[in-house]
Amino acid sequence: MSWTYATLVALLTVLLALSLSPEADSAAVPSSTGSAKDPQGPLKRIFMKEADASNFFRKRTRRGTKSQDELNAEQRQVLAADERKREFHEEKRNEFERYAEEEHDEQDERTRESTEQWREFHYDGMHPPHEYNRHTI
């Protein structure tokens, strides 16, 4: 029974110490409700009045027509998403084109090197090189 009593006393001591410490007051939410009732600056655009908030979802039914502002906002979102998608695909296409061009250049270089090696190996020095062996500019 003594260990439960000791645990209870330790917990009450910790609770008393935490409630009296100055850090506990700084972590608490301020009790001034003036700033919550009347937001300033960018918060004014985020929060709406209580009357507007309570009627926000009841404003229109599922089949009701949307306001022009809602239609414009949706259209801006769609256009922004389309623009991001277009930029993404354009970047992917450019990346692939650079890769394909580099791969093509490397293949041309390997072909040219192997052709030169073949010519050097098969050239006997007695006959002039043929027309098809000439490098074209």
C-alpha cells in the first residue's frame, strides 16, 4: 500500500509544480476574445462571420445554381491545374528529347569509330580509298 501512496504523492507534486511554473502560463491560450471576434489583415479573408458560417452549407442545394464567383473560382482552379499538368508534361518531353538526342549522338560516334577501325584493318595501302569510304562534310 505504501508504493501507491508514494506514487500518488509524486504525481500531485508534479502537477502542483507544473501548475505554478511560468511556462504553463505562456503555453496557455490567451483569454482575450477581441482578436477572435474581429480578425485583422489576411485573417479577415480566411474567417467569416458567425452568421455567414452557419448558413454557408445551407446557402444552396445540390441542384441549385452556383454563383458567378464560385464558377470563376472553380474555373481558375481548373486552369491552374491544367497549366501545372502542361508544364510537367512539357518538362518530361524536353527531358526525353535531350536523352534521345544524346543517345543518338553516342550511337553515331560508336558507328563512326567501328567504321574507321574496319577501314584501317582492311586497307592494304595499294588501292586508293573508294568513294563510299570518304568522309562527307
